[in-house]
Amino acid sequence: MYDFAYHKPSSLAEAVKLLADPEAKALSGGQTLLPALKHRLNRPSSLVDLTGIAEMKGIRREGDMLVVGALSRHADIQDSNVVRQAIPALARMAGHLGDTQVRNRGTIGGSLANNDPAADYPAAALALGARFVTDRREIGADEFFQGMFTTALEPDELVVALRFPVPEKAGYAKMRNPASRYVLTGVFVAKGPAGVRVVVNGAGPGVFRQAEMEAALAAGWSPEAVAGIRQPPDDLLSDIHGGAEYRAHLVTVMARRAVLDAG
């Protein structure tokens, strides 16, 4: 690692002030940033540790919205009775992220801000029509995700909380790499205030909606509705873990399983 200054602010205002330095980096769970520092892929002048900021923590129900603080760890979401009652699929998703160590360190805000194509939460956020509350505005999920490791966030902008509309139904299924536990292909389905949405992660350079499956499920919610729909392999990822054709096949398989998971 390179030398850097370390700050642990106790308020959001203090963190925002520190991050005005273009060479500073925000740190939450550190699941991506710390390995990057270790391998000398990043050289910040300072790290701004967000974990002491109470404004970015907590999980609560507000009417028809589930509000999740950006610093909520995967284990917090997995174990939260509020999440289990409002959006059970989100709790189940959190319970299958990485391993025990990752679930007790990684945060939902850090994962979404990083927007790794193989991350799980972007699929849930887009399918559920989540709203991203930052230190300066709200951003809808449809505008937030802009491609591989790219979001609508400004360089010094922080995700403070996520607002999830509570759906009528939601489910998720994924095929993951047995070694890294990252997603090869996953599908999150939801029926709620944002309509019927089918979102794919892991298969492409970013999360994307599967319009044909959405139309089929809107006409009749059942696993059979999506079983015969084939995802075109064009623009899907192809690597040593799975080719584009394989990932395209998995989209259909995981979509059917996701509908089963939703009930």
C-alpha cells in the first residue's frame, strides 16, 4: 500500500467536507477499495472512513417504503425483521452474498456505488425501482446505473440511504462462481409500484432489464411464462468462467427460478 492520511468523521457534513479533496476516497466496508490499495491500483491522499456516521445507518419502514441506510452491512439486512417482512427476497439475497466475513464487513451502499457487473444489489435496486438518497439529491435506479463500474454519482457524492418501494412479489436466483462467489448470471423479478420488472446481473457489462420477460409476467405471473423466452447472447460477457451463449441460457433458467422464489 501507499502512504495516506486516515480520517473517521462522525457526521455526514464532516465527511462531505473531507471528500472535497479530489484525491480522497470514501471507505465503508472496504471489500473493493482495500484490495485495490493492496495491489497498488489506487493511490488516494486520504481515506475517509464513513463507519462512524449515524446518519448513514439504520433500517426502517416508512409507509410503503423500506429505508435502508447505506452503511447497513449485508448481515444487518439478512437478519433484519423489518426487511424480512417488507421485502423477504432482499433479506435472502443478503444472506447469500460472499461468505460470513464479507457479509459482516461489506455494505449495501458501497456495493451499489461500486456497481460491479457481478454484484447482487444493483439487480434488486433496479427491479424494485429504488431511490438513491445522496448527500445532495435523490436519484432513481433507472438513472443511477450507467454501465460497468459507472453510476450517476459525482466523484465526491455519497449514497446516504436507499428507499425501496415495498413490492407485491419479489424473487431472486443466481448462478455463482464457486470459487469467487461472484455472480455468473442472476435474475431479480419484482411486481410492485414500479410494475413488473425482470433485471439481469452478472451476464452483461452492467445490470439490464429483460423487456420480453417483463411483458410475459405482466400477462401471467408464472415460471412457465418465462421458460420459453431466450435471451440474445449479443453484448453479454464471455470469459473463462462462461461464454455469452452459456450466460444467455442461464438468464432463462435463473428467471424461472426467481419467479419460483417470489411465489
